[in-house]
Amino acid sequence: MPATEQDLYARLEALELSWTTVEHPPLYTVADSKALRGELPGGHVKNLFLRDKNKALWLIVAEEDRTVDLKSSRKRIGARGSLSFGSADLLMEVLGVTPGAVTPFGLINDTGCRVTVILDEGLMAHRLVNVHPLRNDATTTIASTDLLAFIHDCGHDPQIMDLEAAAD
């Protein structure tokens, strides 16, 4: 059974991290997010759950307007062959979320550390970042340093890279 939103908040509290969460209509795309999220300070994300031909998995957490060229990024992130999006079943199995609710908070469910995490350098330059709390009808604002602490506590050592440079 995947972790619940309450499990997530308990983990954040145990780590003594600060966050706020606001509710809103479900958001499925960056365009939905821009139209419906309201005025939340900080960087806003898009998340790409990917796999390569060897079934290795990645979670790319990028600033919402960042263009992520999968073809040119694959070598930089260490993918073998082309990248494709992971299926809804695989997403639920590994991160415990459904499409539209992909979030770095889903790493709470990746206890086997199957996912390689890539964080956008531009996103992490924001003091605050906004991510889904395991569901797409709410947004949690957390300090970028606290998000990094959470990811490390989940057993992941994320790579922080300039995703725009990957497109060159």
C-alpha cells in the first residue's frame, strides 16, 4: 500500500521541515496549473517519470517552463537507448501516484531506490518550490533545501543539473 498524504506530512514533520498546502481543482498539465493554482510564491514544477530500454527509471523534476529534450538529455543522465514515459501501472508501483500527480514526494514510496532523481538547477535556485502532495488537487510549497533533505531521507542522491544545457 503506498504512503498516504498523511504519511507524507508525518515524515515531513519528523524531519522538522516546514511546508504549506493549498487545495484547488485537479491539475493534470502545466497549462492547468498556470490557470488554476492561484498566486503561489516560488518555482513551479513539471515532473517526468521515465524509463529506458533497460527498464532503468528516472524522475526528472524541472521548472514548469523548462524544455526537456529527452533525446539530448539521455546521455547526460546515463540512460541506455531512448527514453519513454513510464506506464501508469509502473508509476503506481514505484512512486505510488497516478498520472497527473507525479511528484518528488512520491519518492517516499520508492523504498528500493529504483528511481534516479534529476533536479533542475534552475528550479532549485528558487527559495521555495511547489509540488503535489501525492495527489493533483493540492499543491505543497516547501523550501528547495527542505525538498532536497526529504529526497535524501528517502535514500536518493539526486543529481542537480542544468537541464537547458542538456538541450544544446
